[in-house]
Amino acid sequence: MVIFEIYFHIYRCSACGFARAENEVGRHEDETEEDRQEREERSDSEAVPSPSSPKPVSPAKAMSTEKVSTLSDSAQCLQDCIKIFAKAKLENQAKFETRLEAAILSKGQIMTPLQVHHRVSCWTKQSDEALLSYLNRRGASKSDSSVSFALPKHYLMYEGEILSRLSMLDIIIRTQLIEAFNKQLETLLPLIDLGSDDPCSLGAVLRRSNKYLLNKIKQPLLDRAISSSAAKGNEAGIPATLVLDNFKAFTSREAGETDIATSANCFVQAFKQLHRKESVVFRHCFSSDRVFQITFADESGIDAGGVFREGVSRIIEDLFSENFNLLLLCPNGKQAVYASMDKFLPNPKHCGPLALEMFQFIGKLMAMSIRVKLCLPFEFPSLIWKKIVGEEVRKSDLVEIDAISAKLLDDIENCHLDGDDPVTDGDAFVRRFSNKLRFTYIGSDGVERDVCLHGSSKEVSFENRLEYVNLVRNARLNEFNLQVAAMGKGMGEVVPMRALLLFSGEQLAELVCGNPRIDIDLCKAHTESSVSPALTKLFWKVMESLSPVEQAGFIRFAWGRSRLPSRKEDFTTRMKLVSGGRSALPVSHTCFFSVELPSYTSEEEMKHGLLTAIHFGVGGILNG
């Protein structure tokens, strides 16, 4: 047990409330009983109690405060000085100092445990998500939990108010609570069955609460799981060889062969060559980020990494294409409304053996992207990612994929609350929604299906509308369960699912796909430039002026992939800017993430050259 003596002088401006504290901490370990009594007598004689002193916050702490003085009126800012002396028997000094910070920020009143509990319990799920996102990106540690803890405006002001209504003390206390929870859980995680089907089990509870597990706890567990399951290079059939035929894929697309049984796109070519191979093939890695040996039929090229990255990018492009119906553009994309207009969903009609094998193959590719940090752009909405890790889905997930249908269901459910024209009986319901509504729904593939037995002959009325709304919502949120289960099975064969279940759907998407927005500052930090400082500065100025899509296009041109890792630890290659002399356009070497940059003299020239490379250089003569 450690005993602390802490002396605080708190200076507070009586006008603006600004506070500053000066402290001196004394530490006493393993003292004798005589020493303790002598020290306490000396301390008691030094402390001058005040009638208005706060009561001790616990038996283990003795607090006394004395109003010492008020600074002269000639001072720039009138301040009160409060002296606080504290003795504490504590195992953790940080916990006690947090209480003293409360005194600084609350005009000298020490917070009781009940007050701390009240401040912690006022947090909402949205506030927690904002704080957890910040802590994960910052890599928060115990040392971050201090008065100097500061959040960027993005978190303070995002969508009105998330954290802005909370004081910094609230944020500090919540941060320490999250940190303490993670510290206690860290040693227990290896003993917990995260895959348990029992909804009351500890594993199921943790899956539902996995957002509260910080990445600094989860990521090392995932890294160890990946390392321990890696394939050895001397195993038979490793690495696998894959031949892609761009001309064959183009011919199939031009012939309108969009079905999974007839298409010959690059995804189908890869599936036919790899899906019967053992999953160990996807757990092999060589040359830092290559899994297969890829060549393109009738095309020259030496695969030092760039051909592999270009090959897997072609596979994903053909998978997420309106010319291939294994996946479908989500209804919001077809109707060009709301959000996620570029996201794809599994085609509900594809539930046969061949289709499910293809979805399992998709899962293996997703897990491969995690293992070697390829950041492949699997354009799925949050609903799919949540389903893979067993996270609860909500009606907001339906809005993300089909806003029009979700709005209709909300209108039916809450028609009696319409302030202008409330629906309160069957006749008004028929006038509002007609009498053609039946217990059916239109799926994401445009096919009408019953939501209950003989649903097409059961009319929706004012009285049974809530039953109808619940059935349709449930059906829409679960129409891809078979396909998602197959994807999860494929992922689990390449990356242990036990480790993946620690992550939320949003975090899994980032593990697989990286960040869709290019972090220019992070990219700068991982770039080596041998061109002049002026040309380097001009290059980054133009890059910052490009749209997110154009920035991703440049990365694709330079490296054969459209996304970068979101963490500096995941960078395996640094971008290189080398001189391109007086040539008109940049030239890239995707194997080495290298770009030959011409000696442009103006921002207009630089932008024209980069945009030309972005739109016309991928896979063409500008790729060396």
C-alpha cells in the first residue's frame, strides 16, 4: 500500500472561471506505525481547517481546505487561491488525481463516487462511439487521461452536438472507465468462447459490446492469430498460380453474359482456378504482400508485386459490377437517393450450391485482404459487415440500403402520429395507403415475396399494420443471411473467426478495405522524394486539391490498388517520387510504388498530368 500526501494550490479566476493548479506530491511506502502517527500529527498541525471545508470523500482520505488570500485588484485577472491538502491510502495515484482534477474544474468541490457515477451514466451510445473512435485512432493510453486531453472539432461538433455538451472532466472520467475496463478484460479474453451461440454467455455479451474493446487490445490478438495460422512456404501447391485473361473477360461482358453460370469475368476466372484449392493457399504470403503468382494471358509483365496487386484489383472490380449479377447495386443506388449509392448487396435469388461457393470464395478474398493488408475495396454496406460479426442490425441499416422502402414502413407505423392528418381508423388508413397493401414485400432484387403464409392474400389494415411493418423489416434485414453465412465461413477458413468477432462491423470493414479516403498527411509521411523541394511541394498541393475519387485513382495508378492502410504500422512500402525529366506525363512502376514525375512548373500543368494518368494511365502505357 502506498500513501500519498498531495498539496494543491488552485488558482481560479472569479470572472471567467479559468483554473490553474500547482501541486507537490509526497510518497511514503512501507512506513512504520510510529512514523505514520508522527507524520499525521505534523500534517494536522499544518492544515488549518475551515468551517466550510468539504467533508471527507472516503475514510481513506482526509481533506482540509483553507481560503488563503485574494490577489490584489491590480492583477490582470482577479484570482482566488485555494489550498488543498490531502492524505490518501491508494494503490493507484491516477484515480485520486482524477478526483482532484474534479476539484479544479468544479470550484473546489470534490466529487463523490455517486456524482462520478451520475456523470458517467449520462453518456449516450452516440457519444461513446465518437469517443471510442477518437481513442482508437489516437492510440489512447493512461497518460492521455489528463486535463490536457483535447479532441478535434470533428468530434466536438459533428452533426450538431456529440461531445460538445460534455465537459472535459466528463470525457476524462469516461476515458478512464473505458481504459480500466479494457485492462481488466485483456487477461480474460483468451479464456472466453467468443463464438458461443448462447445469447446469455459472456462471449455473446462481448460480441454485442465489442465496440468498447479498444483496438490496442484487439489488434495484437488478431495479429497473433494471423501469425499462428500462417502457411509455410514449403507446403505443396504454395504459392498458387493464377492466370487472368482480360480479353476473355471483355468478350464475355460485351456478349451480355452477366449470370454466374455464364460469365467469364476476372472474378469467375479466379474462382474456377482457386476455389477448390485448400484454404492454406490464402494464408500464404511472400514478398510482404503477395499471396498468388498472377499473370495476364498474352500480356508481358514481371510480377514483382505490381502485377499481383493489379490482378486482385481486376477481380474485385469485376465482382462489384453491374455486368455481373452475383451482387446487386443496392436500391438506393438504383434510385439515386439518400446514401450508400455505390454499395452492393448479395443477390437474394442466388442461394444454390454454385452461388454459395462463390460467396465463400468472396469471404476468403476478404480475409486475404486482412492478412496481407491489401485494403481491397469490398463495397458492402454496414448491414453486411454487421451480419458477418453477429452485430445487431437496426432499421437504420435498412435506410442505408433502401431509404424509400424504409420511409414507407415508418409512415405506415406512425400514421396515427401525423400532426397534419392523423390516421385513426381503417377508412382513413385505406384513403392514405389504398387497399392494395398485402403481407408481401419487394426484395432488393425487385422480386415480390410473402412475409407470412398466404401473405399475398392477407390485407394490411390499420389494426394489423404494426405486425406487417415488423415482418417486412425483419425480412428485409435478413434476406441475405444464407449468402452472408457463406462469406463468414470463407473468412473463418483464412483468418480465425474468434479473433474477428472482437471487432464491430465498422471496424471489420476498415480491416478489410482500409480507409476509403486517402490520408494525405499519412501518405506524405511514407513518401521518399528525390525530386526538387519545389516540385515535391507542388505535387502535394495538387494532390490535396483532387477529389477523394481522384486521389484514390492516383494511388491505383501508382501502386495497383486504390486504397492505403489507415495505420502507419500497416505500411509495407513507401511511395517514391523520382524525376521524370521533360516528359509530358507521369510514369508509374506499380511493383515498387514509384512514380516518375515530370518537371512541371505550374499547378495547372501538374494537375493536367496527374488527371491524365489517373483516367487513362491505369493498366496502360503509363504503367512501367
